[in-house]
Amino acid sequence: MTVFEDRLAKLKNKLLESDIDTAIITDEDNVYYLCGYYDYLHMEFGRPTLLVISVDHGTLLITPTIDLNTAEETAHVDQISAWNDGMGNEWREELPKVLKRSKRIAIEPDQMPPPVRRYIDGEVSYDRITSATPILSTMRMIKSDEELKIARDAGKVATAMMAAGREAIGHGVAEYQVAIATSNAGTKKAAEILRSAYEDKFMSPNTHFLQIMASGDAITKTHHRASSRIMQTGEPVFLCFCGMTNFHKFKLGFDRTFWIDRISDESQIQIYEIAIASQKAALDVLKPGVTAESVHAAYATVIQDAGFDYPFRCGRATGFSFLEKPQLVTGDKTILEPGMVFAVDGSVSGKTFRAQIGDSVIITETGWEPLTDHPKSINDVIIS
């Protein structure tokens, strides 16, 4: 049994336990997690793909004909129904039979494309529809040994990207040049690992997403993208790989703040040290048996005790999605368990400067294992 067939079998059992006949999955991360199908054009191009999991009737993948050859090669399903643009009822061809035979149907309310949701709402009474999200998000919280192997390799890719970014930063260098360096380094490292340790020869090693980085006066912009701005001596530079570390479809978070040659504004040192302390406080608490919100509380206390505003969440679970369950934030009472993967931040925002440090970790039986690695002491992040 493949890892995908095992996941589908587990999902069917959970559907049966919840008195659900059928799940209709449209989120591309969940489609990949469950059946291994990826690299198809999704709803942004008007071509929905639907994975139908039936307790009594097997698994059905409804996908565009244009990607049928990919589906036949990668999807671990019982049946594939291909549809073409403008022909017949397109993706709706098979759905009436599925909906008619199902007494209770689980969907992903927050991820389902609006046209698909409107169609299902028009065909199925409200009392027959429930959410598959709680079942799937809980299934995906604890990573398998195979997923943890991918996570560790994703950490190697992220670490290579950060090292290359640091090397590229300098006086007179444009931000976009740093982004090119990080992307090249990440892609090369990913290709090296894929060739040596993985069988899927079609999995892309290329990094994803636009580089998040900010320098100089833009340093307070949390999600600023690399621009043509020229960096100068004494300026701070922020690098974030939360959208770019995407190895074998596994996502991680990783952030560092640097300075070029020296620190022109020494008031920034205190803010940076508080950010470091806030992450350390979170990591000191992080272990099995504690609540997600208690990790955030430790981090937030350091920041607020230093006179700064209540901060955004300390971190989030990651995996085949950028955001998974649980989140390290007030109100999330999930008990942490071994096998969870988190991005854990330390961050402080002032009026003219913000510092952020983030790493990804695996929860172990006794604490946590680091996935990302780059020095973070004040002396180590001044690039000379």
C-alpha cells in the first residue's frame, strides 16, 4: 500500500465514523496529500479539479482532459473522469450521480471554489452538507516518518537559501539581486537532494513565491517583496523564506534580520535583542504536552514586558500547506504532540524599525528538533 492509499483508507474510516458517505476535496494541497496528484491548473484558470472519496464507491478524480496524462501517472485513485472546456457539462458531468447517492457530504467550505460551491448548494440541501476540514486538518497535524524526512530536506534547502542571501547582501547591491541568489541556491540544493534521495523525477526543484525582503526605510514592511532598491552600508535587511521554502511540496518558515557592515542606528540593537529573547522564550516552552497558546503567551510576555504592543501569532504549523493546524496563538488550546512541525518566530515592531527571527522545528518526544540553521546573535548578523 502506498502512502497515498494509506491516507485515503484512513480518511474513509474517519468519514464512516462521522456518518459521512462522501467527501468532495478541492483544495490542491489536500488533493496532493490524499492521492499524490499535483501540477494541474486549478480554479484561477477556470478548470476545477475535484477528488471524490466515497465510503462505498471508491475514489474518483474529476480533472481537465488537458492534464489527464499527468493524472494517470500520479493519482492514486480508483477512477479518473476527464472533462474538456465547453464540452457537455464539463466537471459537472459526474457530480449528479455522486450527489444523488450520498446522504451526507463533506466539503471544504473555506477552500472550495465558488462555482463548485454554488453548484453543490443548488443540488444538495443544506442539512446534507458538512465540513471535511476538521477531519483533514487533524489527520495532517502529526507528520509521518516520510513527511519528516521531507521536512528535514526542506530545512537543508532553506538553510542554503539563507546562506546565499547573506552572501549576496552588501553595499550597492539591489534587493532583487539577493532574491536571484537565494532562488538559485535553493533550486540547486533541492535538485541535488531530489536526484540523490527521491524517486519522483518530475517533482520541480525550483523555489516558489516572490522573495520577501525589506531594507533601509522599508524595514517595517513585514511582507515587502524584493525591489530594485539599492542597499547601503549601515542599513538593516530582512530576509524571509516563508513562501519560498517549498521542497517536495513541503513548506517551512525561516527569517533573519541582518545589517550591512555596521549598525547606523544603535537603538535598533535593543529591539533586535528583544526579538531574539521572545523567540527563545517560545522555544523554551515548546514541547509535547503544552498548549499551542502557552507558547505564544511566553513569546508575547517578553515583548509586552519590554513596552511593545501585543504581537501577532508566535508561529504556525506547516506541512504540505503554508498554514496548518494548530497555530501558536491565543485561543488555540491544541495540545502539542511529537511529529508536529512548526515555524516559530520572534518579532518586535517599532515605528521606524522591526526585527524578526524565525525558524522551523519538529516536536520530538522530549522537546524539539531544529530544521533551519543560521546564526542569530547580534555579532553574527552584521555582514562585513
